[in-house]
Amino acid sequence: MKERISQIADRIEDDLINWRREIHMNPELGFEEKETAELISKVLTDLGITHQTGIAGTGVVGLIGESGPVIGIRADMDALPIQETGDKEYISKNAGKMHACGHDGHVATLLGVAKAAVELGDELEGRIKLIFQPAEEGPGGAKPMIEAGVLTEPEVDYMLALHLWNDNEVGYVGTRNGEFFASSDEFDLDILTESSHGASPHEGNDAIVVASEMVQALQSVVSRNVDPTDSAVITIGKIEGGYRRNVIADRVRLEATIRALNSEVRGLLEKRIKEIIDGTARTYGADYDLEYRELYPPLINDEDVVAKVKESAEEMLGVDKFVEIDRPTLGAEDFSYFLEKKPGAMFLVGGQNYDKGIDAPHHHPDYDFDEAALKIGLKVMLNTAVKLIAKLN
């Protein structure tokens, strides 16, 4: 089977590249992926794959196979609000929008998996559910797709996803057991006080002083409340307030992101953040308006599925091409919602190639990846799905 998958992937590589470039040139933001969904639907129709469109807005779900275990494979479709730079022939045509995180490659790879799986036919001995998801970059399309029933009818047994990754060189695949990506929460805080002339601060209540105290106190949460063997981040990324140098500010706004690798630490961070904000405000006699939003949960890979990914990568690429990733990332991924419901794993496919000048990081206006990564991802993904099907049969 692995030889068949490899041969098919090599033969359809031009299709993968063409699909990727078409999507790259026409990027769409979260829940706006109409043209991308139309392209996906057309390819699936041409392949004779039964599918549904308009799931959670713009999502597409297809099913390959008539019976047997069901492996769900997810690809995210959305782009970012970034103006692309560079002079590549497939540069974005949509001003201020760009595929700067590899989602165009994720879609192209899953379309390749679909084409290869159709060619395998009855050799597959199971079913593959193709899940093309909107809005991973925000506000999050995984949860509404799950709520729309994409994991049922038929019921999914395992979930898989890949992510192109420019920290790793093209040709390599990596993943890890357990904690892999962090939870992502955020808050917006408005501190409300009384203004006065800067020469008479006693007649007002300085929101900037209150905000400064809060920022300093919040930085103590990770260093003094979180177990040092755990990882967490509280980043106040934006602070806005004041009118002019001689006016005591009566309003300051703070905007923050909060990351953790497990649910216990995530809950601790929220509790302590709210306590510190409330306590500091009361100490200084300030009012406040806090909006705390829980976004993506931590992404936790299943050990058994990771073992199949590793086995598959070593078979398809060579034993030296699989990378055991020793540390998780504090980045977030809403594939985590799928892994809360079903055992599964996300793995990383290297896209960096210094010789070709492809080394810009994700979310950078010059981001790109080596397109050789597309068929690599296809081979490992489909071979892993075959192994999971065999495990269940």
C-alpha cells in the first residue's frame, strides 16, 4: 500500500501545486472562503465524491468509501489580513489578504488525499471524511463545524490534521505525544477613573497609574502562581490611554492574550487575572469593564495516533526524516476542538528551504513554503489513515 500511495502522490504533484497556487492567488478571510469552497466542491465533484457545502457558513465535508472505520482529516481554508510582498508568480491578487500560514497548502494536500484515496478504491478498506474548515485564524471554525455534526453520520473514529511548518526543513515530518499547542484566551479591559489637570492630580484618579500597577501585578501570575514545570504566557499586547501630557487620564484600555498547555493552568490564569484586576481596581478606587473570552482549548495529541504518524513517516520518507518534537508551542490551533471529541493527532510538515530563499516565518508578508512539502504531507497523511483503518478492522 505504501508504494501505491507514494506512486500516486508523485504522479499528481502538479495537481497539488496548481490547486495550491490557485488558492494562494485568491485568499479569503475567515468565514468568507466562498471561492475556496467552490474550488474544493468542483474538485470533489470531478472526483465523484459525495459532499456537502455551506457547513458552518463556508465549510465543505466529503466522504470517501462505503463502509468500515472512518478517519476524519481536517484542512483549514482561511487566509490572514496581511499585504503580501515579493515577486512570485502566484502572489495574492486580493489587496491586504494573504495565505501567510500555509492553509492554501493544507487544502491542496487534502484534495490530493481525496484524489489518491479515490484511486485506491476498495483497497482502502474503510472511509475517509474530508473536513475543509473555515476561520482557523479566528474567530474559529472548528467548534461550529462540530456543532453542525461533522463528526457524525457516519461517526468519526480518529481525527488527523497537518500543519506546514517553516521551523522545519522540507522533507521532514514531526509531532509529539500529549500537549502540543496551547490554549488561547484573551481579555479587553477598560479602566475607568476621574480626570483632572496634571498640575492637580489629587483632584482626579489616574487611570494610567492603575493600569501600570495592573500590568506589573499580572506579570507575577506566571512567575509566582504557575508551577515552574508548566508553561504559560500572559501578554499585554496593547495599552491605550491618555489625552495630553498635562491631563490626568480617566480611561485606559488593556488588551491581552493568555496561553497555557493544560486546562488546569488555563483555569488558574483566568482566576488570578480576574482577582488581580478586581483587587487593584478596588485598591485605587477605580471602576473597570472586563471582557474575558475563552477561545481555543489546548491541543492534546493521542499517543497511539502519534505512533502511527511516526511509523507512517518513517516508511514513506525514511527513518531519519521523522522528528520527535521535544517541546510544545505556545501557539494555538482550533483543531484542538476536534481532539477534545475524538482521539487523533496533528503533525508538522517542514516547508523551509534556505537554498530557495524560503525561510520567512508564519504570518510574515514574505511567507512561502517549498511546494515539495505538499506531496510529502499527502503521503504521510494517507498512509497514516490507512494504518488507523487497519488498526480498527
